[in-house]
Amino acid sequence: MSESLLQRRERLLGPRLPTFYKQPLNLVRGEDVWLWDAEGNRYLDCYNNVPHVGHCHPRVVSAIAEQAATLNTHTRYLHNTLLDYVEQLCDSFADALSQAILTCTGSEANDIALRMAQARTGKTGIIVTDHTYHGNTTAVSQLSRTNAPPGGAGGHIRFVPAPDSYRGGTAEQIGVAFAASVSEAIADLEASEYGFSALLICPYFANEGFPDLPSGTLATAISAVHTAGGLLIADEVQPGFGRLGSHLWGHQFAGVVPDIVTLGKPMANGHPVGGVVTSTDTMAAFRESFRYFNTFGGNPVSAAAALATWQVLHDESLMQNCFDVGAYARDGLKVLAQKHDCIGNVRGEGLFFGAEMVLDRKLKKPATAFCERVANGMRNEGVLLNRLGINYNTLKIRPPLSFKREHADLMLSTLDKVLGETELKS
Amino acid sequence: MSESLLQRRERLLGPRLPTFYKQPLNLVRGEDVWLWDAEGNRYLDCYNNVPHVGHCHPRVVSAIAEQAATLNTHTRYLHNTLLDYVEQLCDSFADALSQAILTCTGSEANDIALRMAQARTGKTGIIVTDHTYHGNTTAVSQLSRTNAPPGGAGGHIRFVPAPDSYRGGTAEQIGVAFAASVSEAIADLEASEYGFSALLICPYFANEGFPDLPSGTLATAISAVHTAGGLLIADEVQPGFGRLGSHLWGHQFAGVVPDIVTLGKPMANGHPVGGVVTSTDTMAAFRESFRYFNTFGGNPVSAAAALATWQVLHDESLMQNCFDVGAYARDGLKVLAQKHDCIGNVRGEGLFFGAEMVLDRKLKKPATAFCERVANGMRNEGVLLNRLGINYNTLKIRPPLSFKREHADLMLSTLDKVLGETELKS
């Protein structure tokens, strides 16, 4: 059944479409932290961050259903829900970050952010880290070194090494090294035809293995950005909306204040909503230099879905739950690390955490293939997670924020079993 | 009330955000072809094409509500609804157009189409018409001359004049002139560092005033495109999904077969869905050259919304209705033209039609400001339409496809009144 579904998929959608796991899942139902496949098997979802407040949360579903039955137009007419949402959203940021554009995807948000930085600085040079991903548009996809277009990325892009807390020395050393890389890239761009416009980072370096960086580690680099007249763009698609437990936003956790914030995936619990938040000055510069309208962006249904997700996040104290359960689960991982030598490093914040797998703790040699086998083994045992990081050897555990201790217990006991059964050879 | 809502909107969303009409509408409810504002006033919607099968169509709303309550994930898991939809969609095109990617917006679709053409041709030069609009991403927004970024559009873009059936001579002359412009642009691109990749057109030239072009008018131009090794991209965001009454797709109406088709706005009746349809060869070339994944694109709820819209379109024979009511309404406009000298030309297809307003029928001098006053006058009388075209002097009538003769009668009688009351001075 699954194989013929895969063949049909390739016939209709084309080749080279990635799926998760060696045996891809045909999911048919979701509820809270649970997913079911077509054969009725149940899976604990320890991976999906898009259903931020839980799969099919009834309040979000109701908000979508009710608004879809009432009105769905666009922002060339006026509508209160969008403004109610943007007001609450902006109130959660530093005072200067007070205006927003809603889009349909995080990619669209980053695509706008690049133009905002250009409008503000008159320059186009962008600095990003070397193993990140910021989205799929022509302009934004070039910012991923893992994803170079034919002919390579544009000459206006400079890649700097992402911090690596497991191998990169002390936090102070990491901060100094990152600032040096950024400063060098700024100088290089300023000497080019492009000039330096912005540093765009995920403030949690999520795709790069969420290195353990104390607040302030990035301060010197950000200071160099601002001294050079550039902007800091914080891509909050992954760490935002309370995912890190202690702070609503990744940049707040990192102790920096961005000039532009971009939002995506978890924003409306799966409804296609993204957004850009910035200052009145940057918004005015953007609107002065570029024409921008997004037909679906901020429409009444999208706004209702985003607002309901926001309300559930707060009303159900999910950030607090995220903090508590995340700490509990990481403690459990540390206990497993005493038993399983493959676990080289346990780290993370809130409900975005994991364990870096190594062939040898002393040499810290990445156990990349092993980590893949573990992710597949977990899937076969009914627990969904995945891997990421510079060497793709870090287990990525990032469940809906309604994940509870009992779910962490199931994940940990299953991981204990799978680690015990998976040969550590490569 | 409306004024303070406008001020709040500017405070939260920033300056220069366009609204429709001098007195913007605060809409709160929609049903079929009707809209209501916060004060309870009812409006006949003769403008919105996004609610393709009628505002808040109960079958589409149910499909969204039911799927949102059941499962909403992404295409790295398998799901039948997306495949069911893509299969039916592709069956409506020429045989070679057999694979699709679903996105969230038409902008994303065009952004992909440009890369598909690059992957296929190894070149990047794009030809577009000079008053069109294809979307809002950094790459796609440059294709609009009305929308130039700072420093102007990229050197890889060539603009050719859009056909004008009211002023441009016979259909044969228009076809020859368009082919000559396209051939010249091809030669110019081929002599440049970019080479010629694709001609991207709305096959109905919707934004340019939907000139009246018999099938085959574009054949010589398209032949030149293919002879030069380039691709034809048909942007069906406006004319597609039966809008023209006689054909499901604008390119079928125009009598051409594109290499890539892009889809957007009406695809899921307001749910954020867009798409790209192409051949297996072009899809394979794209997947070979570029990495692309869209988190929300083709998710189960988006697929269910698109499938329900497609089913309603067919089950309720809305294309036939569109053909009938469109012809009836255009006949009514022609009757009005006997009475009102300002109507220089009545044209259109199905439920995308209008009347070009002129100060003088002989000189065909565009009555641009008059046309704007008429659109505002209609709004004040409870009928929503707008204007477009090279000179923004063409009334744009483009209602949901469930628009009936009685609605056309109301639109026509209101237009008769407003034309009689609006001074024809500029």
C-alpha cells in the first residue's frame, strides 16, 4: 500500500521529493501530541513544531471553521481581527518593534526582510551562517549553502561558520570567533559592489544543532553589525512563540534586540501564516522603496487562526509547560547518557532539544549514520523524531508545546530501547 | 469608526497600505455574491475572484473545517488528498502537463516557474508584458514595470507591449506586432549574458485590460519562443479555473500550450493555495537543479480546500453559468453603451469583463479619473467593482462564478444610474 502510494506520488509530484524515514508514513489523523497512520498505528509526535499548540487543537480548528464560514477576503478591505492579532504580537517585542506584515509563509517573510534591509541601508550584502536554511524563494534559498542554485549563490552573500558549543571552546571564545567572522564578512561586503545590509540569523542556530550559548554570546557580533550601519534580522521561525520555554522569542533568549523579526511555521498551528515585525522607520522605508501586497496574507481566516493559536499558547500556559517538560526530558536524556556512550552531548532549551551522537566521546567523532538509524528505529517503535546539525548527528526533539512528562517518559524509554538495539558502527 | 480603524491600521501595519475606494470598507460577513459591512450594509460583489465559487461556500468551509479537525501536517509524510487533487487538476491540461507542486501563493508559484525555466534552458532571461503583475517575491516582483525596485529591475528582464485590441488594429496586426516585440526581446536577451529562458504571460492579459484576442493571435510569438529554445509560462492566476466561461484555462482559450502553468488566488476559494503544473522533463530538471520544499504547500487542509473548490466548480456547473451570465451581462453593458457615450468599448469573456471608459469615442481618450469616480460611485450604491488596464480606465467586473442574471441586472441598473450621475470631465 505504502509503496504504491509512493509511486503515485512520484508520478504526480515528480522525482526527488524527500520523505521522512526509510518507511515513509501515511498519516491520516492527529490529536494533541499523537498521530495515526492509515493502518491505525499510533505515533508519539516528538518532532513537529508546526502544530505548535497540539495537532488539531479544537480552539484553533473552531476559529478557522467559524471565520471561514463568516468571511474571508483580503487586506484591501479593513478587518479588526488582523489588527487585534498584530497588536498583541507586537506587544511581545521590544518597544521599537511595533509594526507587522502578515504573509503566508516564513519564506515570504524572509524575502520581505531582505528588501526591508535594502530599503533601510541602500545596500544588499547579506551575512548568514553556513549551515542554515531560511526559506524557499529564489532570493532566500540562496542564503543556504546546503542549497546552492546552479552557478552558486549571488555575490552579495557571505557565509560565516555557525557557533558550535560542543567543539568550539568556551562561550567567550565562541563569541569572539563569531564576531571576528562577522566583522570580516562585513569588511568584505563593504569592499564589494554590494555593501553590507544585514546579518540574518536564527538566534537559536536551530538547523545547526542549537549550540548551547549563554545570553550575550552574540553581543559583540551584533554590535559590529550596528556599528557598520547594518541590520540584524532574527529568523524566529523555529525558536519563536515560546518554544525555548524561558523566553517567548529566541532573540530574547540570546539577549539581543533585532531590527527585523521574521515568523513562520508555528504561528497559526499549521494554517499558512508567516510574518515580519519591525520598527516604524524600517516599515516606512520598505513601503517607500517597494510595492508589496499579499492576497492571502493577513486575511480574516489567517488572522483568526493566528490569534487563536496565540490565545491558546497563553491561556494554557504552554511556555511554562515547555520549560518544565523540556527540563525534565533533558534530565532524562542525561540519565540515558550515563548508560549509552553514543550520547556525546545533551543540550537544548524548552521543547527544542536533543542529543549529539558520537562514535567516540573523546574524539567527538559524529555518529551520523548511527543517528539516522536511531531516528528510523524510533519511528518503527512509534516515536517520531529526527536529526539535524552541522554533521546531521544530533537527535532533534521538538514536539508540540502541549507535550507532557508522561510523553517524555515514553520517548525516553523508547530511546533507551532503540539505542540499546542499534549498533554504533558509523 | 472607519477613520479610527484606518488610523489603527496605519499604526500597526504601517503607511502606504492600499485600500479599495475613497471610503474603505470594513467587511464583516460574506455569502455567495454578497458582502456586508460592520454597519449592516449589503454589497453585491462584482469584483472578487478569490472566493471563486462564492463567499464562504458551505462545501469548501466544511472541507476545511473537517480536515483541520482531523490532520494537518506536510508533504514529507504521505497523504492521499493531495494526490487526488493533483491527478484531477493535471487531467484538465494537455497530456504533457502532468505533474504539480502546490504552494501557498501564486507569487510562490511564479517564483518556482522562473527556476524551472532556468533549470530547463540553463538561461535566466525573462520576457514579460509591460503593464502586468505576477507576484510579490523579490524575484517575481521585478517582472512588473509598474513596480520597479530601487535601481530598477534586473538586466535579465525585457518588457514588451501588451496587446491592445481597442487601439492596436486588427487581431492579425496585433499578433504580428506582438511576435515582433517578442522576437526582438529574444534576440536582445540571447545577445546578453543572460540568454533567453522564458516568456511569462497572463494568457488573458488581465491586468492590461483583457484585450479581445481571437484564439491563435499569440501563435507566432509562441512559436518564436519555442524556436529559440525558450519556455512559455502561462500565469493562470486570473483567467484560470473556468473564469472565462468557454475554457477551463486562459491558455486554452488563447489556443496555446504552455510549458509551465502557474496557479493562485481562486484555487481554494480563499485558502492560501497556489501551484505550478508542468511536464515530467521540466519537473525533473527543476528537482535536479534546485532544492525545494514548502512547509505549508499541499498540506492536507490546503489540499482538501482546493479539492472541494474544484468539485463545487464542476458539480454546480459554474463554468457554464459563467459563460451564460457573462454573455448576458456583456449584452446588458452594450445596451448601456447606446445610452452612455463614456463607454468606448465593451469586452471580456465569461465572468471577467468590463467596459473601457473614454472621454471621446472617436479619439478613444481614456477617461481615467472618471472611471475611478464611477467605481467609487458604484461602491456607494452597494455594488463592488473596480478598474484596471494600461490606462486604468476599464471597469473590471469579475465576480464569484456563482453570479446570476439577477445579480447582473442589479449591477447594470446601478451602473446606469451611476454613469448618469457622474460627470464625464476627465
